[in-house]
Amino acid sequence: MIAYEWVVWFILLLPLGAFLVIGLVGRRLPEGGGTIAVGAMTGSFVLSMYVFIQVLQQGGLGGGFIPQTIPGYVWIPSLLPETSIKISLLIDNLSSLMLVLVSFLCLLIFVYSLGYMHEEDGKARYYAEVSLFATGMLGTVSADNFLQLLIFWEIMGLCSYLLIGFWYSKPEAAAAAKKAFLVTRVGDVLFLVGVLVIWNVFGTLSFSEIQGKMASLYPNTLTPQLLTLIPLLLFGGAVGKSAQFPLHAWLPDAMEGPTTVSALIHAATMVKAGVYLTARAFIFLVPLSSAIQPPFTAILVIAAIGGFTTLFAATMAVVNFDIKRVLAFSTISQLAYMFLGLGAGAYTMATEVSRGEAVDSAGYSAALYHLFNHAFFKALLFLGAGSVIHAVHTNDMREMGGLSKPLPITSKAMLFGGLALAGILPFSGFFSKGEILSVTFDAGAANPGFYWLWALGVGTAFLTAFYTFRLWFMTFHGEYRGHDHPHESPRVMTAPLIILAGFTLASGLLAYPMGGFGNLIFSGAPAAGLPLVGIPVQDYLLEGVSMGVAVLGLALAWAVYATKRIPAERFTASRGGAFIHRMLTKRYWIDDAYDAFGRTVVYDAARALDWFDRKVIDGIVNGVGRGGVVVAGGSDQFDRRVIDGAVNAVSLETVRTSLRLRQRQTGQVQSYAWVVVLGIVVVIALVFGLSFLQRWLGGLGR
């Protein structure tokens, strides 16, 4: 048990409080409240470290820590307590590690922002939004149930929309924000449907409670079809958030926001939330009971999309000249590596569970290990790119070059990040990427299709090294091709670069002194409660293949962009090469296809629905309204002419009769006497007349 567990809530509440304070009074504060944001993030990081150390001290390093739920309050009560929806936090090996990672990276990026955003307008808005962004990230990785995870997931989506469009007066930024919002909403809808299906099947959304009910509900309530559908719906949300094919188009354009925002999106948890969600979905992908048939179809879909996207995105990075967009395509590719590792690992684990064999969790560990390493070197590369842009005031690498002299710290830091991204020993990317490729190759023993996915991963390793050092050589090597007078960034911006450069080297070595990264995150799936089985074993031969092709890619980049022994134009000289180059620069025309689909199919459908709404739906409503007006008019005429006419006629005749009778009231006694006599005569006449009539009628009867 974690001592003083209530402090865990302050990991989220501190940045949330910073958001509220800066949002209300930030314009009156120095630097727009940036120091408040940094202070709040410092507190979150310290508390996250406290929680992480507590987990390690209680057996976390060896897999002995028992996951703990930090209670909050009942949000949606129910007649049955077990079906109530609670707001609470989950602390296990994975969440405690992610809390440290997110808070540490956010802290470094916030500090860097003090220098990067110093001259910008709207600083208060920026620091308020990034503080809320950090809250969403921390809430996502510590959520105890799928609904709570979805809520923080949407907070991240809102903040990414606001921050991508931070310079909203620029049409490109506004368009990029809308594009990101709309494309990710497709995945979010699938995620929401998945949550609803989970609730309908299990009656709970808690990770631990779902796992406890699976065996009793299978196969009647939890049918094999539903067990396949649920992880596919959750993965649909992951595809949108993590920019995997076919919902990848939003991420490269998201570079229109400040570079610090790009670092938050790519390095912390925003785009990695999809990987985290898929890791939590292991409770469906790898059921603990051998009586439950694993959803192999869903697992293969995850692995196939990951394997395809990793090469697909890398090819587009090769031809791009925008320094931030090259890194954006690399993020898509590296995230795909993580999905490939999760898919390959899940397939191997599910096969072993179904056979009743010991479970090897190497794939799960390798994917999350790469997530951990990628966070450091991608934050380093984006912040380094921000330092370059700060110096030369352009994103175009064709206007850079020769910056290693005026920007010595930035150039060396980005070299470290590039070596890690390329997977060169002893930097972090070598270890985690190599493990993913090893796990994928090993999964081929259970399904030969994984050999093809391994080949895609190896090809991507070559392209990754090539485009990474294409970026570095075009930016820092040779002669400066711009017009400004670049200089190194201030210390507040270079200090985070130095720290991150150290971590790109140190994080790769975690696989050894800690007995394998798997031990750090349970060496099994903590989300699925899988037992600690073993430590991922380095396959040096397969990892050597990965590094070998990376060295070839680096060498080709050196020959083309450093020594220029191979002219870049040679690749586009032929008709086929020119076509491929155009296809890659046009992003396989997928963005154009989406744009055409939106402008034709969606727009035409919207126009048709608008016509149907105005002519049919509104026509029916308006027709009923007009009919009501006609009926009301007729009713009004009948009421006024018949009902009111009859009433008015009776009253008018009464008045007239009273007037005539009043004329007879003269006040003269002799007139009244005549009336009395006349009345008596009339009465007598009536009496005798009726008597005579009665006798006459009686005679006729005889």
C-alpha cells in the first residue's frame, strides 16, 4: 500500500490548479503565468517520483507490487454498488512509470517554453492550455476505468485542437487544428462505442473487475464475436489518436502549432495514448484462462496495421523538407513499431495461454520499452528543432546548413537524438527497436505472416536512419544557405536539450542493470494481471541485422547529403523515380482523396440532407402549421358568426323586448286596469276554448 495515498490526487490537481489560476489572472502575471505552470509541474513530478519509489520498494521491480486503486468518489451511483461508476486512480507498475515519464517531460518542455515563448503574444493562453494538456495526460495514464480514461482522452483532444491552432490568425494553423479535431473524432467515436459495448457486456468499466468477470461470462454473454469486436473498437480509438493508417493524415499538419506543443504531442502522452490504451486492452487480447479462445483476428489486425504503417510513414519522411514534418512522419512510424510489438507479443502470449504454456511477455515489454525510449529522444529532437527554428526563423531545411558551428549544443544534442532514433548502439533506440523486431520474428513460428511484418520493420530501420541523418546533414553540415545570423538558444532552452541527450543514452541501458525493462513494468501485462514469467532476452543476431541496415541508411545519407558523392537528383532522374518522388511528396494522394471525399461525397450528402430537412421535414412541419392556421381561421369564423352570433342575438332580442315592455309601463292606473281586464278575458277564452276542444275530440273518438 502507498503511504499517504491521498497525495496521488495532487499529481493531477496541481496542473489543473495552474490551468485555473493562469486562465483567470494569467495576463496580469509575469511571463503570462509560465512560472506557475513550471512550479505546478515540478510538484507533479516530485509526487510522481514518490509514488514510483513506493512501488519499487514494495516489490515493483520484481513484479511483486499489488495494483492499488486510490479511491475518489462515486460519480454515477447505481442500485447495485458494483455497477456504480467511480472516479478513482490506478497505481501499478505501468501507471507509476508513465506518471514519472509524463510529468518529467512536461516539466522540461515547460521550462524550455519560458525561453521559446518569451517574445510571443498570448502566453497566458498558452500556459493555461498546456497545463490542462498535462492534466489530461496524467489523468489518462492513471485512470482506473475505461470511462475515466475516455474523459481524460477527450481533454487531451480538446487541448491539442486549441494548441495546434494557437496562432489561429494563420489560416494554415486554423485548418490544421480543425483537421486534427475531425480526424481524431473518427477514432474517438469507435472508442466510445467500445466503452458502451464493454458496459453492456460486463456491467462495469473497471480494468480489474472486467478481468475478474471474463471467465464467468464466456462464451454466453461474452461471445467470441464480442471478444473480437471490443479490442477492435478500442484499437480504432488508438488508430485515430496515434495517427496510424488510415487516420494518420492529421499529425504532419499538426506541426503548425508552436514547436513546444509538437514536443508535448509527440513525446509525452498525446499520440502515445493509443499505445497505452492498447496495452490496457490486453485484458481482452490475452485472456488468462485457457478456456477462453483469444481473439487472434483482432491481434493480427493490430500487428498488420502497425507493420504497414511503420514503413508507409517512413517513406514519406524521406522526401519532406520541413524539419518538423520529417519528425512528425517519424513519430507515426515509431508508434507503428510499438503497435507491431504489441501485436506480435499478444499473438505469442495468446498462443501460449491457449496451449497452457508459460507466458513470454517480451513483446508487451518491448513495445512499452520503445514507448519509454521514444519519449526521450523524440522530445529531444523536437526541442532541438525548435532551437534551430528559433535561430533561423524557418522550418525549411533547404534554407539551413552549416549550423553546427553557431549552434554547437543544439547540433550535438540532435545528433544524440538522431542516433537513438536510427537505432545505433549504444543509444536507446537500438535496444527497444531491436527487441520489437526480435519478438516479431519469433512470432513467425506461430504465424508465418509475422516474417513479412518483420521484413517491413527491417526495411523501416534502413529508411529511419536515412531520413534522420538526411535531416541532420541538411541542417548542420556544409554551408549555411539562409539569410539570418543564427546563434545558439538561451540557456533555459539548451539545458533541457542536454538533460534529454543524457537520457537518450541512459534509458537504453535500463535493459541490463534492472534485469530487463520487463521487470520494471511487471515483465508481464500489468493491465491484464499476467504473471511474471521471464525477462526479455536480447537476440543479438536479429538486433545486429537491425543495426546493420541502420548503418547502411546512415551511410547512404552521408553519401547523398554530406559528401554529395551521390547526387540526390539521381533518384528522380528516371520516369519511375520521378513518379515515386511525386507520389511520396503528395503523401500517396491520401490527403487529396480525403479532401475530395469531404468536398464531394460529404458535402453533397450534406446538401442533400439540407434539402431533405428544408423541403421534407420542414415541409411537413410547415404544412401542419399552415393547416393549423386554416383550421384556426375557420374555427374563429364559426365562433364569431355562429356561437357569438347566437349569444348576441338572444341578448339583443332580450333588450328589444325589455324596451317594448318598458314602453307599456306608463304609471297610469286606468292603463293597468285595461291590461288586467284584457288578461282576464284571454284567460277565460283559453279555458273555455280548451274545454270545447276536449269535448269535440272525445266525440270523434266514439
